[in-house]
Amino acid sequence: MKKKKDDITKREADVLKLVVKGLGNKEIAKMLFITSHTVKAHLSQIYKKLGVTNRTAAAIKAEEIIRHQDLKRP
């Protein structure tokens, strides 16, 4: 499958999964062995790709995507 420019990267997905769990930037950084500045950079890209402006909206959108994918499975 060809990767599109607007696809969420593996690392962005890792960050987004932790946002959905309610973790803050410092906690995410510690768990992923990256800086909080890098977490913020990933979040900026995630917001742009999902068409949202904040972490709450990103978490809601992620949950909607997951729910939609689950409905597609047999």
C-alpha cells in the first residue's frame, strides 16, 4: 500500500494512542524516550492531518477512526 503525505506515521500513531489514554506531553515523552518538544511537534502534525486544533479533538477523532475500522472488520 502506498503511503500518502497525510497519513499518520507510526510514531505519530504511538503519540496519539497515548493522548487517547489521557497522558500529558511529559509522560508521553518519557514513555517513548523522546523530548516533550518532539511530542509537541508530532502533535502539531497530527492536528494538521486530522483537521483538528487540540488534543481533545484529536483523541475524539482517533476514537471515531478506530470505531469505524472495527465496523469494517467481519
